[in-house]
Amino acid sequence: MTNEVFIPEPPSIKVGIGNLAIRFVKKAATWGIIYLWGYFSISPGWLLGPLVLNVLRYQWKKEKEFRILSAQAQAKASEKEVILARVQDLPAWVFFPDFERVEWLNRVADQLWPSIGHFITNLLKTQVEPLIKKSLESYSLNDFNINHVLLGNIPPRIGGIKCYDKNTARNEIILDLDLTWAGDSDIQVSIKGMRASILDLYIHGSLRVVLKPLIHNFPLVGGIQVYFLNNPNIDFAVGGLANVTDLPGISSILRRVLAEQLAGFLVLPNKLSIPLVHDIPMKVFKCPEPEGVLRITLVEAKNLMRMDFGFFGNPAKSDPYVVLSVGAKKFKSRTVMKTIDPVYGETWEAIVEVVKGQILDIEVWDFNQGTSDNFMGRVSVPIRTLADRGESDLWVNLEEATSGQVRIQTQWMTMSSDRDDYDDRVEEAHGRQLSTAVLMVYVDSCKQLPLAKAGISTKPDPIVQVSIASSAEPQETWSVKYSRNPVYEQGFVFLVNNPEVDDLDLRVYDEKTKADLGLLRLGLANLFKREGMEYFNQPFKLKRTGCESSVTLHLQLYFTRKVPRRVRTRRSRSVQSGEMDLDSISLLGDDSEDESETDQQNLQKLSIISGGSVESLAQPELRQRKNMTTRDVKNVDGKVVSGPRILVSLQYNDTEEILAVTIHRAVELPSENSYDLPDPFVKLILLPDRPKKRKTEYVQECTSPEWEETFEYSIPRGQVRDKEIDLVVVNRKGLFCRFGDMFSVEMGRSADLCRTILQLCDCCEITGKTTSRWFSLSRPDSPKLEVGSFF
């Protein structure tokens, strides 16, 4: 074998005159700036700000690129490679028996991806582009166009499929898909002639697929409905002139606009309907079918984070406002200035089409004049829990925040055709802007529409706009290009305050010229008096058209029925004192207490919970446990436990991927002496993530404190078994024996009273079942001083 010696080539010395001039100008400009900086004695502070911003921008961009590249690598690999590489990111089917593995479907999607790509490209051009264009017009950004769509070679990946076989209709099949798309896409757009690129689009969420109706002929299914139950997670990189949006403030605005447009297209109540047969009316697929109405009252908030600066000795405050979301529908509260304990008292109503799986999302923001608003925390509450409870009055803890709680009151109402229910709602809504009925409007088609302008032969691009006098937001159909006889087949749902006096206003106009093509005003009193309160595919003549123009509508009116507060009753059990295993106690009710008490009394009995863990309220269980002796408690192994111990409940919601940890109480905490009892509180640390520490309120001078507080952690399904929770019981007094004696300091006294570590793989059921258990607490091995424990 011949040994070859590598001899590097000498650098080329051939430099053109143009390149030499460019180098000279760059060097001269650099040294000139440095000279002028010193000559004018400019403060270095003007350089520090852009330098810090540039460093933060670079770090933020690198972290985003790492997340996208990791997701792309996972999407390209097989599930076996994913399992071997990252155990914590296991697919949903590994841990959850109701989610089934569908690797074969991923292979099919891989082969069909080119065809699916063409379908999505056409969808973006025909339906998504008009939505984004209309949204950007409010920012004075016109002429938006999608020039080129390249979805890449990486198809979406399905981590698992759940098929519902209970509590579903006989003529439909419901599937939930754990969908992740980390594609190498390149979507080129232009705004006012400026070109930009949206790169490496990432989408993750729970996609619902409904197959209905079931028929007796091939293909056995009449059509397919596809939609997201809740807003999916969206991320992407940008290129071209849009690279300026890598700055965090502007980027958040762009992402918010795109997320809102996706929600307006594919998040409930918006659906993508694909009929498979032609002899089934489109109303079956495209007319909304609400399950009920959720009335939400934002009462107040307290102990929010201080986002503004305080001057001249004044404490820092915030300017908080709250955004509530149910699917694609958003509600925004007013802004309360200069406070961390705002009071709102605002009420909204949301139409809910799917109870199981949807959430009420609550976000708190700090208003900033002229700059982007600051995030102050969020919380998610399952709507199914609120619907099961009927009426709720809850304090919920904010996630992704150091402190903060929000109080909400909710009322669940179902659909009804009983006039008695309507009379009850009218009495309740008297003097208030509350709904008493729900109107479903299905716009089928229009016929013989006039031309947009007289003397012009071009056919119009008609849009139908529908509104209710008591509703502030009108709803519109898609535009149909160049047609005087457009077919829409779209459905809408409206809340009606008073169907006896309200009117349905319908306007048909041309998208290009904004000229009216026809108007219709229909009094809902006529519908109210009809048998069944329904117009079935009824044609109505349009006014101000100059010809025989008409619109075909299907109208259906329903009343709302208030669901009473759920009353829980206790089951009688014969329990011998000292022989009952507290770990096996289920959440029981109490028939001695009616939960329909006054709001003030009921609020005092509610636990401070974190959203999504409403089902973990365990007041009746605790009342039963108070009657038991705290001595000779048995642990899960049946052994008698003595010494310091703490009662904790764990519940993992596999649908929302939320772990709820409830700290109930502790007994036999250590104390130096009987006249100087500790002020204990519990500090929670999620390992190995170590996010912001969470802690309970402290209880004054007690060795058997009760907290009844619930905290939530957002943990992916595949990572639950790898997590641990470090529970530390801390004495708030800390450094000083007695607060009154400021000079009586015991430096050897530890702030940590005792602690324990919960292994979630051993003590948490990931099937949604609530696990309540006593855990032994161990004292610190050696006394130490932890100043950080007080904060």
C-alpha cells in the first residue's frame, strides 16, 4: 500500500480589483465606526442593548433549530429506532392500552404522501390562503399570496389510534389520532411584493376522524369528518425577508396569526368534511350538532406575577387581562390596570359540539403599551368535567407561572325543545345579555343572483353573511368564484337572547366589489311558533336584487336546559377502626351535605385546584379520613407506618397529558418543642426537569397540617414513568426560633423538616385512575441552612 502525503495547495493570490475594493471599504467602515465611537465619547450602554438582544436571538434560534431537527430525525426513523434512542419519547400505544400501534398505517402514508401533498397544496391555495389574506388586511398587509408549496419528503407520523366503542352513536365510528408532523417543508409566500419562506413546519395534536353515516353499500361509510379538538402545537422557521421575525416579539405575532387561521379552518367548530357517496345530503356532514352550551364567568384572580417595575418605593404591579378559549372560539376580558388581584365579573357563553376531549383553556397576559404583552400563566380545564358537575365555582392554579390563581364559575346547559325550559331561561336572563336558545343555520345555495355591477357581464364571487341582531360577530360562507347560482352547503350555530324579538339577518355580497347581491331579514318569532321550530330546506326570496333571486336555508331552533349541580352521596361501609387501608379508599360523596349551598359557603369548601384536575376534589374523602385515627396507618405493602407521613393523590389525564398532584395533609411532623411549632408548607420539584418550584400555602404552628391543594404538570405520555417528584416539607419560620425574638438565632436549625421522593412508575396509574396514598417522610440527615427554601 502506497503512503500518500497530502500537500495542501497554496492559497490563491489572484484577487480581483472589485473584491479588493470591497474588502477595503469593509475594513475602513469598521475602523471608522470605532474611531467615531471614541471621538464622540458615546456611552457603551448603547452597544450593550443590541449585543444582548443579538445573543438572545442567536440562542433562541439555535434552540428552535435543535427542536425541529430532533423532530425531523424522529419522523424519519422507524419506531424501533425511536424506542432505542429515546425511551422517554415512546409512542402512545406503548403505555396506553386504548391507543393501538399503527406502524402499517405510517408505511401506507409514506407511499401516499406525494398524492396527499398535492391535496394539501390545493387546500392551502383554495381555502387557507383567503383566510390568511383576510386576517392580514386588518394589519394593513394586502396582496398576500402563496406562491409555491413544497411539503418535503417527511410525511406526518401517527403515534397511535384510539377507537371509541362506548358512548357513541350507532351510525358513526370515532377515531382519535396522535398526530405529529415535523416536515422539511418550504412554503413561499409574498406580501406586498416581499417574498418570504415558512420552513420546517411542525404540528402536533390530537386529530379526530369521524366516519359517518354507516351504510349498507360499498364503501360502507358515507363520509369522513376531520378536525382538531383543541388548538394544536405549531412551530416553524422562516427565511427570506421574513427572517426578521426570528425576533421573539414579532415572531410570536406571526405564529399567533397562523395559529388562528388554522383554528378557523380545522379546529372545532370548524371541520373538514369529505363525502364518499353522492346520495347522502351534505347537511349530515356540514351542519353543526352541538351537545350543549357552556356559560363561563370570570370572577377574579389573585396573587398574579408582578410584571411591571415599581418606582419610589411602590410595589411592582401588573396590567392583567385573561383570554379564554374553547376550540377555535376565544374570549378576551378587559384589562385591569396596576393590580395583581384583578376583579372582572365578565360572562361569556360557548357552544360545545364535542364534550369529551375538548378543554377550556385560560391564559393570563400582562398588557404593555407599544410592545408585546407578557405571558403570566395558563391552565386547562376539561369540559367533560365541568359538564358532569353541572355548576362549578373553582379556584384554579396557573401553570408556567411562579404564582397566580383564577376564579371561574361555569354552568353547563343542554339542548331542549320544551317550552318550560325556555320560560326558565327567560326569567334567568332578564336584564342580562344571556342566551335562551340556540339557532342552527344551514346555507344550502342561492339562485339567480344579479351581476355585481350594471352593464358588466362578469359573474360575481358571492359570499353569504349571516348574523343575529343580539350577536356581535357575523359568520360567512366561502366565496364561490364566478357564479350566479352558488352552492355552499355550510352550517353555522348562533346563540339567541330572545327568539321572540330577534331577527336573522342575511346578506349576499360580491367578494370583489363588496356590492350587495341580496338581503333577507327573517323574524325568529315565525320560527318560534312553527311546529318543531324548524324550516326544512326552505327557499326565501332576496330583496333589493331586481330579479327573482332566492336563498335556500335549513333553520332549527332549540332551547337551553340548565343542568343542576351534581350531588354526590356517600356509600355506607362497615369499617373497623385501624383496619382500613387508606391507600385503597376511593373518592366518596357525602349525603349529609347538599352541594347547592350558597356561593360563599360553597367557595370556602372548594379546594384550590389546578385546571384539569377538577375531578380530584376529595373533600368527602377527607371528611371520612378525619374521623379515623392517624395512628397505625398502613402503607401499600400492608405494613404499619409511624412517624412523619404525607397523604398525596396522583392522577394522570392521558387525553390532555396532564399529571395532577394533590397534597392533602401530613401528620406527626417533627418539632423542636411543644411551644414553638413549625409553620409547614410543601415544596414540589419535578425531577429531572427541575422547572419552577411549586409550593402550597403555609399553615401556622401545626404538626398535622391540611393543605388540599392540587398542582398540574404537563408531561407527555411516554415520559410519565421516567419522572420523579421531590416533596419537601419546609418550616416557614426557617432561621429564627421565634419571630418575636429577633436575636434568638439557631444557625444549626434546618428549614427543611422532612422530605420524600415519589417514583411515578410505582405510585401513579397512567390509565386515568386517581391513586391516593400515604408516604413516609424522612428527616434531613444533617442540619443545614437553606435560604432558598423560604422563597
